[in-house]
Amino acid sequence: MPKSVLITGASSGIGACAARHLQERGFRVFGTRRKTRDDLPEGVHWIEMDVCDEASVGRGVAEVISAVTRLDALVCSAGLGIFGSVEEVSIEAAQQQLDANYFGVLRTLRAVLPHMREVGGGRVVLVGSLAGRAPIPFQSHYSASKAALDATALALRTEVRPFGIDVSLIEPGDINTPFNDAMHWTDVSGSAYGARVRSCEAVIRDSLPKAPGPEVIARVIAKALTARRPRVRYAAGPDSALVPLLRRLLPDWISLELIRSHFKV
């Protein structure tokens, strides 16, 4: 019987590519989407689920578990981005960012882990970001949400190890997906940060279309789900070797100088 996997945020971007790739690898794929759509790929078992709604998560996970004898794996890739300064992004928007990217993962984990413990194991993959280790200026809320996933992945791996559950964190660099199209771009026309915030926005908008596609991350997710001994971290994509190395070796003030130079702020 094919192994089963639940992928959140499977209707676009990294989640959609992972769903297709794992399906090709023989997995029985359950993908979540927030609303009914006609343009979703065939072959995936689609579950209507909003990670920001605990009741919706409970219903969605229950639907998956009722359809399989055993849910073997969970991939948490749902999320969004918000652009703007710490000072100027509203508290409501910041809460929305953390709710989707961090608490959405917690809701899903809390719904899936009891089943995995009951059946004697499983694999969990959390899609983080290199921004969790090298925070992006004017995307501090997004970076903070990914840093929170970093800490959660490491702590969770220790907590669930006795139950035969492996946890891995995927850390993509820039990946060419519709992420920027879905980004909440705070109006910076009157920003107190002037040309610097506009320069950073231009770098972000320009760099993503030049990045490799989500297939790079889909292959890494598959590796984490099929490896005999899955790693704690899988950095992937542009700067996946350089960023972790520099963050380990350089003092923070030099790292921040490099980040300021890259984003032209």
C-alpha cells in the first residue's frame, strides 16, 4: 500500500510542487486548500482546510485519517508573507503573519501527532526559511515566524523521538513561486524609511523570478520523507550552503552588514 502524506498549502507554490512530486514517487497525497477550486491538479485527494481555523484543521485531519489506515507523513508548507517595517506594519497584520505561518503549523501538529503516536511513528516536515536564520529587513514578521518554526522543529524532534516520529526542517532560500503575488505589501509611499524600504522591495521583487523553481524544494522534501535517517535540517536553494556557514562563523554585526548590502538598505 502506498505511503500517505498530508500536505498543507498544497494548492500553490512549494506545496503544490511537493504534492505532484510525491505523487510521482508513489505516495498517496492529501492536499489542503482553503476553498473549492476547479484548477487543482488531479490525483491529489483534496481536503478543504484553513490552518488559521482550529475547527477547520480538526475536520480536515479527521477526514484524512478516516480515509487511511495510517497517515505516514505530514508536510506543513502553508503560509504567507508581509512586507513592511517593524514600526509601520499593523499589529493586526503581524498577528495574521504569525497565525498563518506559526500557529497554523501548531494547529496541524496538534491534530496529527496523536494519530502518529497511536500508530507507532511517522515523518513530519516543516517548511521554514533561511530567513529564520538571516532575517530579512522589512520582512521581520515573516522572518520571526520562520525562526519560531526553527525552534519548534528542534524541540519537537526531541519530544516525539520516543514515539518513532522524525521531524525535519526544510530551509529554502529564494524560490521562484507565486509567493510575491500573495505577499501583503504594506503601502510604503509615505514610509518614514523612505528610499531604503523601496530599495529593499525592489531587490525582493527582482530576485524571486530569477530563483530556481520549487522542484528543488520538492525533491528535498521527498528526501526527508524517505531517508533511512532523516536529517534535522535541509537547507536548499540559493545560498543554502553559504548563509548557514556565515551565520555560524561571523559575528552578528558583520552578518548584518552583509544583509544590508544585499538588500541595498
